Amino acid sequence: MRIKCSFLCAAILSIPPACSMPAHGQSEKPAVCQVEDADVYFRPSCVVQIHHGHPFIKKKYLKYMTFNEYGLTALLVQSFGAMYVDHNGRVVVRDVALIDNGPDDFHHGLVRIMHDGQYGYADPSGRIVVPEKYPCAFNLTDEYTDIGPLVCVGCRTEKQGEYQACLDGTWFRADREGHLTPAKSPLDQANGDDPK
């Protein structure tokens, strides 16, 4: 069994900084944070501020962003990774997994999260409902397919071109409370072998 999942693009993590800093010996002035509104997801690290110990993004950096049905918008911030932010700029979900070089979308009320190469799921409130301890996770809904949220126990991953394949292992479906039940592999489901 081989499932193709998007592979983390190293180029995304090396976005050049867009904050101008004073040269050594010059007076300290507040840094200017330059944001290109044309970039849909990508923001420089200077857009993140800490308020009462919690990261947030100033509202002015959220102009022109589209918010989903949960009132969240996806961002990819240099040095912080992919995240979902609410209308007030509060970072609600961190460590969002990437797909097709952008933050993953919510499907079935959950979004894939990833930490140290392990996947889990978070809900729109930011609560981690499935801990990041699985080597593979799959969650996709489009006009052709409705699969997931799934995690794999015992899968091994193998890079195949720009994709990552999940091989072997046993798949489980996760619900919004984090309960896991046995499921067919994403490949079997895509082929119509998983009746609902």
C-alpha cells in the first residue's frame, strides 16, 4: 500500500526576513515589519508578537485574508511555521501540517498538526484531540474524495520524489473527541472499498 502525502518543502522554511533592523552602532529604532499583501499565506516572523505569554498577529497584518467557517485564517510565518489565527489575531492552532506547500485545511472539523515528524489533529478551538504521535495522517475532502481523519500505527514513511509515501501499518479513523476506530487505508477508501 502506498499513499502520497505532500512533503514539507524546505524552501518554505527559508523565507528571507522582511524586517529591517538597525546596523551595529546605530540607535535602536522600532523595527519596520514589511508584509507583502500579495502573499496569501506567507508572513515574516516580525508579524508575531507575544501578549501575556501568548503569540498573536496584529490585525493590520491580516488584511485581505479569508477566514473559514470557524473564523480562522491560515498563515505560514517564518520561524514559527504554519498556524491558524482568529479575527483578533490570536494564534489558535500552531504546528499545522503542510500540504501542497501551504497550511493544511480543516476537514471533518479537524486539522492535521505535526511536531518532530509526528502527526496528530487539533479542533478549531486549538484543542489537540489526537496527540502528535503518529508517523502518517490523512484528511481530505474534495469533489472526488472524502477520506479521514486517519492516523496510521506502525507505518513507515519513504520519500518518493516530492511526496512522502506511508507504507505498511494499520489505519484508524479519529473522531472529534480523539477516539480511534479501525479503518481501511486511504488508498482502499479512495478506490471505494470503505463503505460508510
